[in-house]
Amino acid sequence: MQPLMLVKKEENLEWKEEDQNTFKNIMIGYKECMPFVDEILLEARFFMNTHMLNSDFKKDPKYFIAFDDKNLKSQNIVAISALYVFSAYRKQGFAKLLLEQIKFLAQKDIVLQIAVNEKKFNDLKKFYLQMGFQTTGKINQPDALGIKYIDLFWCNSPIKLTTMNSGTKIEKL
């Protein structure tokens, strides 16, 4: 297994100031994952996320996953904000590795959520379903930027998803 590095959100400012090139490479991934979001909002997203990446990312950026645990205590949800593999390293199992690692870190009742841009959903749906994620397939209302997403969820325990007017209801079975 590839060794991974974890950078907690509390360390992001120091990490950015320490190595602008590493920050620039992270922003490349964020921009590709969220192409319609401007630079200022992407940087704000960077600061609210914890990042898991290849251990030699500073020297050779290959892949990373960014996640936000602000709803962990209230709703037991960890939101995956970005999952990115640089083009030279795609089709080598790194996205699967990152998801397996974050699933391993998730305790029994923690739900992982990822919102996929509706325009990228058809390209990514098969991968996420193979990784055990579930979806209602419902397109959410546009966010503040007018972007529509489809949510996918994973939990170590069985769950049932129900489409509601306000979003997706998650029931633990």
C-alpha cells in the first residue's frame, strides 16, 4: 500500500505558507473538481478541509482527497469535498486507495457524503457505486453559484436513502 500523509485543517495555513508550490498543486485539483467555483471560494474550501495525499506530494504530486468533518458531531457526516488524481497517475487505483482509506478511518456510524457535479455524474457514477456508495440519483437544487449536484453516500452500517424536498434522508437500518 502507498504511504499517505494527513494534513489537518488546523495545519493548512502553515502548510500553505511553508510551500506555495504544494498549495498551487492542491488548487489545480480543486479547480478540476469544481471548475465553476472561483479562486477565492476554492481557497476558502482548502482551509476548511483536512487533506490526505501521497506522502511525497511536495516532490511528486499524485493524488489527494479533501474532506470536511464540520457535521460529524451533529449528523455523523463527513463530506468529501474533492477527490483528485493527477492525469499522469490515473487508472492506477489511487482514487480507490483514497476512498478505501477514508472508509477505513470512518467509524461504524459515520456517513461519507460526496456531491458530484451533475455534469460529471455519468462519468463517475459507476466508480462510486462500485466503491459501495449509494444515491437516489436526484439532482439537488442549485447551490449559491447555480451549480447542481447529485449526492452519494457510504456508511459501514446499512443505510436507506429517501428523497425528500429538503434533500436526502439517511436512515440507518
